[in-house]
Amino acid sequence: MARIRTGIINVTGYAGIELARLLHGHPKVELVSVTGRSAAGQKLAKVFPHLADIDLTIESELAEVDFAFSAMPHKASAEAILPLVDRGVKVVDISADFRLKDTRAYPQWYDFDHPRPQLLQTAVYGLPELSRDRISKAKLVANPGCYPTGALLALAPMVKEGLASGDIIVDSKSGVSGAGRSLTISTHFAEAVDNVRAYSLEGHRHLPEIVQELELLRPGFKPAVTFLPHIVPMSRGILSSCYIQPVAGVDKKKLRELYGDFYKGEPFVRVVEAPPETKHTWGSNLCLVYPSVEPRTGKVIVISCIDNMVKGAAGQAIQNMNIMLGFSEAAGLEALAVYP
Amino acid sequence: MARIRTGIINVTGYAGIELARLLHGHPKVELVSVTGRSAAGQKLAKVFPHLADIDLTIESELAEVDFAFSAMPHKASAEAILPLVDRGVKVVDISADFRLKDTRAYPQWYDFDHPRPQLLQTAVYGLPELSRDRISKAKLVANPGCYPTGALLALAPMVKEGLASGDIIVDSKSGVSGAGRSLTISTHFAEAVDNVRAYSLEGHRHLPEIVQELELLRPGFKPAVTFLPHIVPMSRGILSSCYIQPVAGVDKKKLRELYGDFYKGEPFVRVVEAPPETKHTWGSNLCLVYPSVEPRTGKVIVISCIDNMVKGAAGQAIQNMNIMLGFSEAAGLEALAVYP
Amino acid sequence: MARIRTGIINVTGYAGIELARLLHGHPKVELVSVTGRSAAGQKLAKVFPHLADIDLTIESELAEVDFAFSAMPHKASAEAILPLVDRGVKVVDISADFRLKDTRAYPQWYDFDHPRPQLLQTAVYGLPELSRDRISKAKLVANPGCYPTGALLALAPMVKEGLASGDIIVDSKSGVSGAGRSLTISTHFAEAVDNVRAYSLEGHRHLPEIVQELELLRPGFKPAVTFLPHIVPMSRGILSSCYIQPVAGVDKKKLRELYGDFYKGEPFVRVVEAPPETKHTWGSNLCLVYPSVEPRTGKVIVISCIDNMVKGAAGQAIQNMNIMLGFSEAAGLEALAVYP
Amino acid sequence: MARIRTGIINVTGYAGIELARLLHGHPKVELVSVTGRSAAGQKLAKVFPHLADIDLTIESELAEVDFAFSAMPHKASAEAILPLVDRGVKVVDISADFRLKDTRAYPQWYDFDHPRPQLLQTAVYGLPELSRDRISKAKLVANPGCYPTGALLALAPMVKEGLASGDIIVDSKSGVSGAGRSLTISTHFAEAVDNVRAYSLEGHRHLPEIVQELELLRPGFKPAVTFLPHIVPMSRGILSSCYIQPVAGVDKKKLRELYGDFYKGEPFVRVVEAPPETKHTWGSNLCLVYPSVEPRTGKVIVISCIDNMVKGAAGQAIQNMNIMLGFSEAAGLEALAVYP
């Protein structure tokens, strides 16, 4: 059977090269076209030596493909995707451009007016564990942000079941690759190594995604989510420590059962029996979730770990593609984490 | 004027070698004796090449000194200190053995019965910013834990002023040196690098210290503190993100004024204007504090950064000694952070 | 077609878990048995959460298998392997126990007398690029050491072609995982991070391997190899900088052609056009080689990069198995490097 | 006695901020002026929070000072320094602009024609251990490069004594801060972490310095130095592994005596008894030197470790100032290394 022809718009960022790495090993698709602005005209192998097995030249425009991924920054991504959508090409967008349903959120959080508001209603927020059916019918999937992926998978069972009050804190610790490949002083090696810092204390762009999806989980639920991201000195991984005030006392054993049931059969979410570590997910599409109760205060603590480049970006995008195209959901994503 | 003769019990752990480093540069004291069990009989320079300027042999018993620091593990520290205290030697104990006022806390949290419960009432918990006067008169000072130091300095103004409800979460990110110099698989380089993990989800030993001192700050205050420590891949530093539900709406500007006033004139606490980073404190005795309010939820977020080896251990011990001996509080602790 | 039943002796070290990771994704084999001493009786998933997809219990004795890998330490490895060899099971030994042809080398370098010296002559040193034919007929393959793998692939073309004088220096920089999973103070995170050190200045155990194989490459060649390993603060990777005094002036272009021809068609050696970085090989079985000439001194400098856990251990072991069993040499080893 | 008024031209690079850190603790001088182009007009504390104790505003022009340090890049440094030199202000230049005696070296290695060639003859190359007397009489000292400092201190005794043939290899491993504070993709955290790479294989700018100073050590000596620098994932430190072909067999014990005698009484060079580690020098002005002989090949291996920011830049600059101004050579540089 012929392989599906896929392309990556903006292969030169970290999400883009991770897509290339994973698509190269996918049994059902062929990567036939990759684009990039500054590097257009160069061989992929020259710019990214670890991708040397992929014999492609970086182009300025995407070739004809059956399926496209966009790893463009926000705003530019929508512009690049709209012609494809109009031509009927199925797309997974890794940017934020189709994640938020409320049109007004774009000028507020991303400083641009959305060019096609009506598409926001048909685009599907692609967190497979919460929206698998809708993804399977979607033409355009908005791949979740890296922080929301970990946070939502940690929070969803408590919220869905009605056990969470609205008092929720998500304290996330991310590797530096989450900040992208653009050069900044805070991601300069000598500044970022041996260092931890918090940022976006006034509100991070991933907050509205988290709130939107939590509200969708349970009609009428209006949580007050305090989300604080931190950068820690490693390249990959996000550990989110989620603190939930339960509506009533929660038994740890029952909590674990609830989470176990909620994620039963999921190929990429594992409810683990000991606190997980980001390193356990390095290079893999897994999300490890550990629900717990502080024995003195009764606060529910749920910890989740993902690789921000995989389940937090490129891996989840491929998982979404697999669902959209009717492939086995884990196709191309079976590799175990690289450890240590 | 003759220098004060000081000694370090158990120089061979990280707190011990940091004490040696800092005391070597102290203008008023002379380090005359250091002990260590396994390394007894060896030159300090041989075991710790970076201390080669200190010409001492590691002994099994402390020589006669005017002032002693204990960097022994808990339980063993009390045993080593009691004879000194009985002889009238002033002591700063870096272990937990004299931090907790409630005798019952020792079997509960540290698995031993306290050998001299009455001393718990006269020993002073040595957080200078909260207890300077009592430290100045103390014979025995219990040096705070590394996590409590950062957490208490972040929380104290809110609590003291009566602005904090009891709903408090402390999410701390520590460098690996906090786990000490004893070998464990989780501090093995290949396991700890590129990794973040949470631990002690059932309750960390530093929790009762935090609660005890918060309660002392305001009569009748009974906080429900959820404290979760994490290990991040760097050797030094603790960043604590403290989430406080205020009793009423808090204005960010007034909050900053409150913190500014509270720490006015403090040599080692600085209320900073941008979110601090642990690297800003590397090797120094500073605690950087950043108070803030989440604009949507109204949750107060206070971030503090310290070097766990300095303000979180050896530096604070010397600060306490300076107060106990009437020296300038910053003597020997003026060096700026080593950056980057 | 039925999969080949494979087993790993001592899965609990880093080479062992890396074998498990890679064998799990191998299309032609099934991992059916893993052993380990201290962890015997426990589920693999519990001890190594990243291997949770492999449903095996760690055993004290290997089950019946068609093919075995030994990841035991030296001496113990020979003891574990001999019964298997005697039963006709094909084996790849990752330890040094069958690498050296000279029986006397074992007491000299490894402190034990070899239990079966005659096997040293039939065991094949498993560097496929140099000994593919003999590997294909071998029953017992001695997997090369991590340092020799990188050094030999860098040096072989120069030596084989008779261009190298005997004056050779190999300066290698290794990640910390090369020191294994056993706990030592020098691999304690706080000691190893932010640090570089040289070790084994009196002679490293991998030296005799390097010399033996270089001598075999060219009859009569008796090199004086100075080999100095260093540890740098990362978990994986070896970069070897090899300095060769050529017998006559060497032209850089011809040197590159020589290397290109030598490794033409090799699935896992790539002669690259820019100085390689260890990160380009992270998690993959590639060896990147960059030959060069210092323009003032005429010294030939060849740089090689490998992932010490893959091409330097488990990956090369599987490459050897593939050759021994007539599989495609790259089977199970096609994954691209995980970057960044 | 009034303190000497000092200034730093270009405080905003890593050498500049390290000068500020160290000068702040110097007992004999006062830092009164710091300049920087992009940050001019801002408080030093705002741009560099760890320097908050220094109450200075970054200026565009240096104020009147008694002594100046230039931490400008090459070419711009000479331009900034010449007016000061003409006014009789003593200067230490951290750039390369006055290191090389051969005028032709500047267009060749640094792409500019030297603006004042005659000054090259009176400027003194400021490696105190080799040129203390000349430094003490100098008006303008050229601070050595970071790599040459470690390499020359490792090589000098062998060369001076006539024991070294010209066949010398210097293989250096540097932390990333050596590449400066300017943003580049190779110093982006996610690219530099978990990575080792070699660079400047065609010749590094520090090579002519090394050769020039070696030649000056022994009349008629014309070494063929192969110098290869590497970047390893840590912020500070350089370990240089120097391989010297001796003119005749060298006894290790006598070699150690030679080095011990050569550096006897030196405040900042220590001939150590075990292979040194860069971490032993973190934040300090020490150079640790370990001479050794490979027992099989007879090659002399000398390893040196420095903190590239201190002995490799700002600390050595202050050491030079101390000598030029008749202060104790160690003034302001006595702090022990920060470990771990």
C-alpha cells in the first residue's frame, strides 16, 4: 500500500525537527517535503546532522502532500495552514492558532486578530485522551501546548468526576527546549545552566487552554487556575505538580482507582505507582501520572511527566494524525524512552 | 585581637566543607579543628583539594574551641553537641536536632527519642530575620533547614501581617547537593542529570519546622501547609514557589511595600523587582524574595531563591555565629554570587 | 516466522537496560529472559519504569534462549557465559572477557586468570566495520569497549593504509554513564556536574584492545598509543580526538577520500563534513568520523563521536547479533538520534 | 589610605562582570566606573542582579580613574585603551590586542591592522608566573587568553628546562562561558547541554600566543604546537591535557620535582598530587598542574585546570593589577573555590 505523503511546515524549529525524527520511523507515512525560511535551499542533513538519513532539501514552499504538520509560530501558522485547509488537506497545527474557541482570546493573549474565526469552531483541540472521537473526524487538529498536555492529563479525572473544587494550582517545571530554538539571553547556556527560574507570573499563554478544556470537561465548572511555569536546566521534559482542593475528603486508594479507570487502555498515559520522573519519558510519547493526597491537609496532588518535544508537541501531533487517518494510534510512537 | 577559635564537627559532608570554605575567609575567627569519621587522620587538603589552603588534619575528636559548628546528621549531632553545651561552648547545630520544640516530633519525623528535651526550649531556631534578638543571647542555635529558610522568608510578611489564610502551598525546587554527599542511586549523575522529580509526597521532615515557625509568627495561626520538594539537575540552589490564599484581596503594590518594609535593612534578604533566579545567589548568603499576585485568581505567589549550601546551611550558620558573638552580621559573608 | 528468543544476563546495569530498550523494538527477536542479582524477583517495570512495556520479571538464572547477551562485569561474565557457549548458544559478551587474545593480559589488566584461554582464539572481536566476515561465522563475539570503538573507527583507515606512524594519541571525552551504574563519589551528581577530569593516567584497561586491533590491521605495525580518557558532565556520548603523526605529509582532501572509501556503504559509520558533536548520535548506533590535518604542524587529527551506550555497547552488540544471525545489519537500530 | 579608583570598560560581557565581582571584594581599590554600550544608562544591579551590592550606573564613557581594565572585544579594545594609555592611566587589557608581538599576526588572526604597532613592544604579556618583573614595571599589560594561561603553565617548566621536543599537543576542554555572552546557536542551552564538540580545527586564535610565549621561554626553541579546543557542557573551567614528546626519557619523580621547584612560592599555581578537576578551581584564581609520564610510551602528559573566568580572565587581570600597583599579589583573590 502506498504510504501517505506528509510534509512539515517549518522544520527548522525544535517541534519541526522532532516531527522529522519521528515521521522518519513511521511505518505508514513518507515525509516528502519540509519547509523553512532562513534555511531554504539547504539539505536537511547539513543543517541538522542527526537527520542525515532523511534525504530532503529544505524548501520555501510545501510540496503537494496528503497530510501536513505546521510547526510555524503562532499567527504565521494560521496563514500557512489556511490555503491547505481550503484545498482539503488534513492538517495538525502545533501552534496555538486553532486551540482557543473564543476569538477574543487571540488579540488578548497572542496579539493578533484571528484570520478565520469560523474555523475555530470546527478545529478540534487534539488531546486524544479527552477528544479521540472528534479528532477521528477532524480535518484540522490544534495540537495542545506542552504545558496544557501535562496539566490536563493530570487534572481531567478529578474534574470530570466532579471531585475538584475550582481552586487549582499548576506548578510546572520545563526543560529549556520548550523555549524554542530562537536565541535569547535566558536560554544562553551559561545563563540557563545551574539555574531555576519562574516566568510569566502575570499569566502564561497556555493558561486559557487549560481553563477552556477543564470547563469543557464538566458543564458549569468554572475553575480558578493559578498556573506558574518554571525553567530547569535540562533540554527536555515537563513535570507538573498540580494541587487541587477537593470538594470533599478524598481517599488515596479510591483516587488511584479513579485515575486507573479513567486511563484504562490508553496507549500513552500510564498511572504509575511511584512518583514519576521526566527522565522516564525522554524521547517517548508517554505521559506518566501519579495521583496522591497530602495526608495532613487533604490537598490532592497529581504529578505528571511528559517529554515536551514528544507528547508535548511532535509525538502528540503524530498520535493525532494516526487517529485522523485511521492508523493504529501508536504507529511510529512505540520506541521506549532513552534512559539514562 | 585574638581570633575566636572555631571548630567543625563532621567537616566531610557538604555543609561541613562549605563551613570550612567560608570560615577560612572570615576576618574574626580562626578554624582550628575539623572532625570526620571515615577520613580521620587525613589532611583536609587531600580529601578536599579545593580546601588546600586550610592546613588542618581531619581529627576524630574536636580540639578545644571557643565556638563549634555541628554538621553531623541528626541524632548523632545531638550526641556530639551535648558535651560541648555542657562545657559552655557556644554551638550552631546545622542538623535538625534542636529545631523542633515539640519533643514528640523527634520520634515521629526523625525516628529517635530526643536525648535532652529540656534543651529544646532554650535552643533558638536560628533564622536571623525572625529571631535576631534571641539568637544574640543564645548558647545553642538550631540552624534552619534549607527548605524552611527559603519558605519562611517568603511567607513571613504575609503571615505576620495577618494577610494569609491557612491555605498555603510551598513548591520547592532544589539542587542535588541538598541530598548530601552520601551515595544513592537517585543522586548518581546519570540518573539525576536531565531529570526532575518530586519526592516525600507523604510529608517531608522540613514540614514541621515550617509550620512551627509560621505558628510562632502570629498567635492562633494554624496553617494547613502543603509542602512538596523537587530535585532539579544542578548542584546548588533552592527556588520556592509559595502559593498563599489571602484572607482578602491583595494589591500587588501594597504587597511589595509590605515586603520591602519587613526586610528593610536586612543584610541578606533582598526584595527584588523581577522574578529571581537561583543562579543570582550561587555561593552567596542572599535570599531573594519576589512577592506577586496572580491577576485572575488573586492568589498570592511569593518566590524565594537561596543557595542551599550558604543561606540554607553554612552561611546562615556563620550569620548566626556573628550575631551570637557580637560581630558584624555580614562578617565573612560579603562575597558576591559567582555568576554565571 | 518465529522470533529468535533472546536473553540478557545482568539487565540491571546501563548496558543491560540499553539492550532491553533496543531489543524491545527489534523486529526479528523476542526478549524472553533477563537476569540480575540484587533485583531478582522484581518486575522489570518496577526497577526501570521506562521499560514498563516489557513484561518480564528479573530472574536469577537465564531461561532457555536461542541467543544471549552478557552485560555482566568482567570475570563474572566469562563464568556466566561458558555454560551457554558449551551448550551451543550464541553469545555476545559486552564485558572485556573475550576481547584480548593474549592470555597474560587478563591478570595484568583485569586481575584474574582467564578460565578458558583457548576460547580467546575463536572468540571474535566484534567491531563489524573491521571484522564483519568473522563475526558472521562466530559463536561468541566479544563486544568492543566503548572507547576502543570510537578510537579504532577513527584510526583504522590511516593505519590500514600505512599512513600512520606509531605516534598516536587518543584523547577521549566520555559522558558519565560510561562509569556504570555502581555508586562512586566521582559519579555523585554534585561532584560530576560542572566538572571535567582525566583519569587512568597510568593506563586504562581499554588501551590493550586498541593496540591489539591496530596491530592486527597492518602486519608488523607496532604503535605507541597514548590514551587518556576524561569524564565530562553529560550522561551519554564519547568524543575522541585522535592525533596521528603521519609517515609523510597528508593532503586533507585525499585523507577525506580515503576515509570516505574505507567506510563506503557502512550503515553506521558516517564520514562527516563538519566536526561532529556527541549530541548528533544520542540514542543512535552511529559513529561520526571527521578526518582533518592541522595546517601548520601536519599532524592528522581525526575526531569520532558515538553514543557510548549504543554504538559503544548495546547497539553494537545488537549489530553483531544481526550479523551472526543473518539479519539485516541495521535491524532494530534504525532510530534517529534524539536531538536536542 | 585612599583606595585606587578603578574602572571597567565593557562590564556587560562575562569577563567584565567577573571583574566587577572580584573588584568589589578587593581591599585596596574602589570600582568607580563601568561602561557598556547597549546597557548604558541602566543600573548595574538591574542588568546583573548578582552585582546589586555595587551601586553604579553603566555609562557610555569611562569616568576618570587611576587604573582601567578593558573587557572589550578585540580591535574595539585597542581603540578604547589608546587614549587612556596616552593619558598615563595604567591598563590591563583582557582582549588580545596587545598580546602578540608580531604586528602581522593581527590581520592574519584577528582581521584588523593594529592601530599602534609600537605599543606591542612595550606592552607586557601578563602571565605573572613567567613575567612578574616586567609586569611590575608595565603601564599596559595584555592579559593572556584563557586557553594560553592553562597551556603555558602546564608546558613552561618542560620547555624552559629544555626537556621538551617541539612535538606538543594541547587538547583543551572548556566550559561554555569561554564563548562569551553573545548569542549563538552553539551556545544555546538545548544545543550545548549533553554535548561535547571540538572547534577551530584549522587553527584557533590562541595558538600564536602559546607559540610566542613558548619561544620566549627558551632561545631557539621552535615548537610545532597542535592545539585543539573543545566545548563541554558546564559554564566555567578549562582542563588542558598537554602531550609533550620529551627529548629524552623522563622520570616521573624528577618531573614532579622540576614542576614543584618551578612553581615554588607561587600564590596561584599548585602542583597537585592527583589529577586535578576543573571544579576544584570554580570561582578561584588557582591553576592546578599535574605532570605525569605515560609509562609505556614515555610521552609526558601535563594536565592543568583553571577557572576560565578567573585565572583565565578577570582574576589574572587583578593579579596583574596587584603586581603593577605594588599590592600583595593575592589581594582580593584569596577566596577558596566554591565546591561542589
